[in-house]
Amino acid sequence: MSPRGAAQRAGTQRVFITGGASGLGRALAERYARAGARVCIGDVNDARGAEALQALRARGIEAHYLHCDVTREADLEAAAQWLRTQWGGADVVVNNAGVAASGGITELPLADWQWIVDINLLGVVRGCKAFTPLLAAQKRGHIVNVASMAGLIHPPLMSAYNAVKAAVVALSETLKVELAKDGITVSVVCPAFFRTNLTETARAGDADSSRMMNKLVTQARRGADEIAAQVYDGIRRGDFHILTHRREARIWRLKRLLPYPLYARMMIKATRQMMGKAARRAVAD
């Protein structure tokens, strides 16, 4: 059977995930593998990629790993070409790879802004640009862009992270309308903090911001597997906004309903309380 014919066999989805070697990306890869999908993961960490690939193949599914740096357009184009020639196309493309940065507007260096824009925003743009022609030619496919609740409610001391995630939300809203004529559906994933390895590469403008980011991630109640299950279900339903945390989703909805000055006062009060708690914990530590 030809690669294209094999790719079309009933019930088999072809999934590509950037940042698929760890964190939410790997959890999503494993969730799709449990559903019987063929999964191709892209990542810059080849050692973790090999480990993730071994775990996927151990489930008896067809899987593949590609070295994929989302700051390189050629890497995303090569991934799209691989899916086209080897599996006859793709059904779900997850632009997941991302990094984190925290710190006030005066503390976080401009170089860190450029770094996070290149990965979190332009990395998603590159993925969309590389795979849209493939999905359009098929007249079907689903693009999933991983943003964050930070892209919807914009907490303080995270301006760079908020800005790029808000841009991913805006890009996704644009593409949902723009690509509908081609049979391409779009989802944007907006989780709040959950336990993952995000802090390994995170940058911060100062020590306090770094400590706060570490605590928010490492002490989160939920892990990547739980979030991945919700994302998988949201994609299957065809949800546009995939919101995994109820409390933060309620805050976003409240933001949309309240006059902004009232919402801003509420956020300022909550920030003072949060910073006070963080300061007390730092002293205790």
C-alpha cells in the first residue's frame, strides 16, 4: 500500500506536535497514541525526542521523531514535507513548542523579549504557514495553537509572556475565519499554570520573578497528562477556545463583562495580595 493509501485507512489520525518530546507536547502525543493515532513529534532536544519516540512505539503505534527548531522556517517546512510524503498528509497539527519569561517591563531585557517572540509567536506563525498549504490541498485538517490564559487575562510581571500569548490568540481567531473556506478548523489552547518542565528554560528579569514563576509551575495542582486529556477532548469536539482551568476561565469571562476600570481595580487588589503572599513565603524559605 502506498504511503497515501496507508494514511487514509479508516480511523487513523495523523498528528504532528512541536515541542512533543516533553511537557504538554509529550502528554498530548501519548494521549493521541492511546487513541490509535500515528504521531510525529518535533523537538530541539534529540535525547528527549528519542526517549519519547521509544515510549510511543512501545504502545504499538506508528510514530516518528523529527529534529524541529521552530525558530527555523526550513525545519517546519521539512516537517510538513515529511508528513506529506510519508503519511500522505496530516489531520491535526499542534503548534505547542514554547518558553516562558517573567519580570517587570523595566527588568526583563529586550533580548529576552526577542527570544520569546521568536519562539512563542513566530514559531506558531511558522508552523501555520508551513502546514496550511498541505491542509488546504486536503480540504481538511485541524490547526491547534497552544497559547495560555495569560493571553486572555494578562497577569502582572509577565508582560512579554502575556503579549506573545495574546498574539497567538489573535492569530488563531484570524485563521479560524481565514481558513474556513479551505476546510481547515482552528483551536487555541489557553491553560493556566500546570506542572511541567517549562521552568527549565524560563528566563526572568529578577530573582523574585524567577522564584514566583517556579512556585506557580512546580506547585500547581494539575499535571500535563490531565491538561492533555482536556485538550484532546476539546479538539475532538471542535472547540475554538480550549480552556482547561475553570477558575481562570471565569475570570476571563468576568473581564469581558465588567467595565475595564472595575476589572483593573480587582486585578490590582489581587496582585497586591499575591505579592504579599510571595514575599512572606520568600522570608519563610
